[in-house]
Amino acid sequence: MDPSGLIFVIILLAVSGFVAWAGDTVGRVMGKRRITLFGMRPKRTSILIAILTGMLITGGTILTLAIASEDVRAMLSRITTIRQNIRELEDENASLTDDNETLRLAQDVLQSHNYQLSETNTNLTWQLTTAQSELINTNEKVEDLYNDLVGLTTELDTLNSEIESLNSDVDELDTEVGSLQVERQSLQDQIIEKEELLASLNGRIEELNLEILELSGQVAAFEFGEQKVLEGQQLGAVLVDPAITRGAIEAHIARWLDNIPITYRDPETGTFILMDNEITISLDSLSDAVDSIQRVTSDQAIVVAYSTSNVVEDQPVPVRLDVSYNRRIFIEGSLMFSQVYDAPASGTDPMRATLAQFFSAARDYLINEKDIVPTTAGDVLQLTYDDLSELSARLDEMEFPVELRMVALKDLTRPDFLVYGDAFTVTILPESPGPEVSDEGNSTDPE
């Protein structure tokens, strides 16, 4: 025990003993002398003295503690505050107990979520394993089809050599008469059979090529995901007045870019495909585009947005901006392109072969001669399978030679998509060839 505390206890005991001795002495003296207080009997007076002595002992003890200890004085003066603090601490303890229960419940919820995430991860791992297995099987099919194509190509070369040999034999047999005539006829029958087999093999090769393209698309879908936008794809175009302020140009372009995801349609299906994608552009690219717009001297500038990478579901779509002046290429009803065709060589579909030649020539003319801006994947003319079938059926009703004429259905400016049935139509004329198409005959551009 601390020495000061020991001294304090000794003093406290001494005071208590002294007060007890004094009270006892006073009580005995008053009892012997039969002294009374307040008119009470001596015995009751003695009891009162004993009670007062006990009270003095307690009071003396408290007074001694207060004199000797600063902590006791503080306790006596702040007893109400201490009680209030005790109640506050009890309330805080109850609140912490409630918080602890809430945290325990939250921990249970997090453990449940963690279990669900673990199950989701397991399912995704299984799906990835299945997709990889399907990809391996698809690659094996592509390889088998490619080997079949190589074998058929080799067989085709062999048949071509045989046909050339048989044609040579026929030429030699033409110089003979009499008994060799029957043999000549037999060889001609063999040639016909070989040509039929050759046509059949050509059809099979086309079917295999289509299967390879389809399987290649499946492989690309497994490896890269379903692509919504291809690199270089045109997402839209807008006209801007170069005379307005730089800030107004930037605001106009920003509003247009923000509106692309909810207005862009797939050029082939017409469906909206970028609803969940965000259009992004670097500040430098935007600044360069504004500079180019302000340098345009015509009344309006054309701003075309192109994607700069392949984009899949939910990914942002980075774009670049090309700026040019507004230039009209064709007016409504004008002749865009025309060409006359004879029947193609046998062994192919003459209608589809003619249409393929026509659209290839028209595409090259519009890109190289008329400076039409390429659209999706570099295509200028957009034609669906149903459109091709309908044109082929119409062409089947004609007799060669035929003239195919492409006519504008509306005024076409430089950034327009050339969609069949919307921007142009094709007229098939079984008439004599007209004059050759020239730039002056196709374009109404005053520039």
C-alpha cells in the first residue's frame, strides 16, 4: 500500500475511535447524572446520544475523506454528473450491442452473396469449357471441309485435262470417215458426261465455300464474341454550319455523338444495335475535327463518324471524325450507272453471275469515279438476299443481251448510304445497247 494511503487510513481510524470514545463517555456521564435532553427520559437521552455519536462518526469519516482526498471532494460535488455519465454509458453500450447484431446480420448476408458468386463462377467456368470444346470441333470441321475442297479441286483439274484430251481426240476423229464415226459419237457422249460432272463439281465447290464462310464466322464469334460494330464502320453523318462559334460547333457534335447509340440501325436488318454502348472520342480528335470544320468554305460541312475498332456487347465505341464539304452526287431520277451484258458462259447461274458483275462494276465506278464515301466494311451498295433473288427472277424473264440501269430514287450527297429500294433501283431492259455512260451523263454535281 502507498505510504500516504496508509497514513490516511490510520487518521480515519483514529478520528472514528475518538468520536466513538467521546460519545460513549458523554453517554455514561449523562446516564450516571440522570441528565435529560428535550424533556426525554434518561434512557432515551442515552439512546439519542448513541445515535448522534454514530452520525458524527459517519460525518467525521466523510469530512476526513473530503479533507484528505481531492477525488472524494470531486465525487461529492459531481455525483449527479457521474450518474448521468453512467446512464449515457449504459445507453451507448446498448447501442453498440445493437450495432454488433446488425453487423453480424450483414456478415451473414455477405457470406450468402459470396456463396452465390462462387456458384456463378462455377457456371461460367463450365460454359467457357463447353465453348472451347465447340470451338475445337468447329475448327476440325473447317479443316475437313478444306481438305475436301482441295481434293475436289484436284479432281476438277484432272477432269479439265481429260476434257482437253478428249477434245483433241475428237478433232483428230473429225478427219476420219466411215467406221470411225461411231467411235467419234461415243467420245462426244463422254465429253457431255464429263461436262455435267464438271458442272456438278462446280456447284459442290460453291456449297463448300459457303459452308467454310459460315464456319469461319462461327469461329470468329467463339473467339471474339458477337461483334456489334466493325473497325472502320460508318456510324452516321451530320451537317454543321462552319460559320458558328467554336463552342457551338463542339456542343452540336457532342449532342450528335450522344444521340448515335439510340438512332444507329444495322444497315442490313434495320434494328437498333448500340443502345447499351457509349460513343467515345479523344479531345485531340474532336479539336482537329472542329479545326477542319472551320476551314470549310461552303455553307455546310459534312462530319462522318467511323468506329476505330471492333466492338462487342456493352463496350464503348471509340470513333474518329472525317470532315468534308457537302457535295451532291446525283439528283432524283438521274442515271447512276448502266451496262449491257451478254449471257455468261455455261456451268454457272447466268442471272446471278450477271448481277454480280453489274454490282461489282457499279461499286468500282461509284468509288473511283464519283467519290462516294464507303460505308460498312467498305461496301457502297447495300443489297439483301431477298433483293438479289427478286432481281434474279426478273432477269430470268429477259433474253440476253440485256441492259442494267441504276437510277437514283432521291437526291444523293456524298455521305449517303446507297441502299437498294431506298436510294436507287435497278431497271432491266431487253433492248439494244444505249450510249456508253460517262461522268457527264451520270452526275448532276454543279461543281
